[in-house]
Amino acid sequence: MRLGSAGSYRVRLLALCIVVGAGGGAAARHERTGSATPPRDPVDSVGEGVPGSRPLRQTEWAIDGAAFVYTSRASGDAELWLRSGSGAQPVNLTNDPSQDHWASWFPDGDRIAFQTQRDGNREVYVMGADGSTPTNLTNNPAQDLLPEVSPDGRRIAFFSDRGIAHGPGELPGHIFVMDVDGGNPERLTEEPLTSSFFGAWSPDGDALVFARDFGGNVDLVVIDIDSREETRLSGTIDSEFGGRFSPDGERIAFAAAATDGEARIVVVDVSGGNRVELTAGAQHYDPVWSPDGSWLMFSGAPLGESQFDLLMVGAAGGPVSTLLATEVDERTGSWRPYSSRSVSAGSTASTRRAGR
């Protein structure tokens, strides 16, 4: 992937999903679309996420009070923050001077995998849900990034440039899978990926959806874990990437980027049919399904701007709503699984207010 190469709109758009923008509070903010109306009251409300609060706990998922981790520049550099409920004070989980990004929850909600540059290069780490005990899993001089924990919590998929020589500003590589302790790393893709990757698991753990550049046209691909067979899912003139399976495995959400800079959130069946465009007229990336499959959280900014907020839209359509917006950049959110056991946030994490 050639970052910043002139004339490649696809590369610039894909890079937005990896590198947190440096835009500060002076950037113009786009018009808020209002908060979403919760479909039901939470059965077991979530704590405030600060020292002394009751444990974070959700026995049934509900949008009002749902916890999620996201990347923010509230502390100056890219950090992972936890917001444990509507109106709760965000908590800095990583609190490290390096760049920390791309959180992926373990299915029990007790741990989080993420990428960090605290060792000089990009490595995949895991930490407790409260930010405790960050541990390097990859320990490799290569660039290892974009971790995705498998649905059974036993494996982690990630992108790596291991074994591939490349020049400055380039990042070709493969999708790998390793055990959750970092052992037995195994390469999945036969042909290297150039300007796209973003592997995400199917709910049954048998496949990954990612994006591949087919001679200048970026499309979604599903790879079978056992056979390594790749199936091209899409084939439009847009660049389509960032795919994620719905919780029931029946649909895939992704971003579709046009040549004019617009990027839309789109949902299709796993066969690629029944295409529904949920958003338009802005830069919308990184869609993530809510645990109940009824909402999509995504990173959004007006056309031409580099500062992103966390937005959401109903999976069946409807208005776009603001989930989190401050004076700083926020993006790449990840919902906490609703089946999580209790965990107290803030025991080792900073409790600075995000963007205030």
C-alpha cells in the first residue's frame, strides 16, 4: 500500500482507515444529526466507567448505555478510549505516548486486541478491558497491524508485511492468523495484498472478508480458512473495503468510495446481492455491527474534511445519528460484546475527559 502516492484516490481513502488524522480542534465541525432513539431500555445498565463506579455489565444489549472502544486524539496522540454508556465520561485505556489504534474485543469482553507503535514498529498487543497488562503478541520486526479476534476467542487475524521487501511509503503484505498467545502464526493469503486488506471474521469463524486490489479496482473477497479459496464478492466501479459480517452471518457491511471522495456505508447479502446504500454525501468508513445486528457504527466526516466523528445508522436504513463528537478526531469504534462478564473500568486507566 503506497501511502500518499499522487493520483491514487483508492490508496488515500484506504489510508484514512489506518492512520488517525492529525486535525485539531480548529477544524470545522459538521452539523449534528441528533442522537438515536433507543429501541428499548437497557435491561442491565452500564456503569459510568470511572473509579468507584459499579462494574460495567450488560446482560442484554441495548443502544442506550452500550459500551464501545474507539480511537481518539483527545490526549494529543492516538489512544484507545472506552465510553461505557450514554453520557459516561470516556476513559483512556492505553495512555501511552505511542500511536494506539484498531481495537478488537474478545468475545467474553474481558480483553482487547489492538495495534500499537510503542516498540517502534506496528505490533499487535492484547490488554485487559480496563487497559491493564498490555502484552506484545507478535514480537516481530515486521509491520503487524489490524488485529481481529475470532468469534471463539482462540485466534487473531492480522495483516503483516513479513517476508515482503518494499520501499519507503509502501505496505504490501498478507493476512495471517495466530493463536491468542501469539503462537503459530500462519499466512492465509496466497497472493500478497497491495492497497487493501481489513480482514474480518464470519460469525462461525470459517471465513474472513477482506478487500483486494484487482488491477486498480478494490473489491471485497471472502476467503475460506481451511481451503484458502477466495471468492470475489463485489465488482462495481467503486472501491469497496472494510467489510464486516452481520452477527447472524447473513449480510456484510462495508464502505464504498467513489472517485469524488464520497464514501458510503453499504450492506449486501453474503452472496453480494440485495445491495442497500445506507448513507451518502460524506466520508463514511469502518462500519461495525451492533451486537444485536440492528445498528451500524462508523467513522464519518464531511467531504473534504479530515476530522472524524463516530456516527451510527439503523441496519435497515434511516437517518444518520451522532454517537460521539467532540473537538478532536474520533474513529474506528468497536462495540463491547453484550455477553461480557463484569469488569471495572478505570482501575489502571486515565479518566481524562475526551476532547473537553
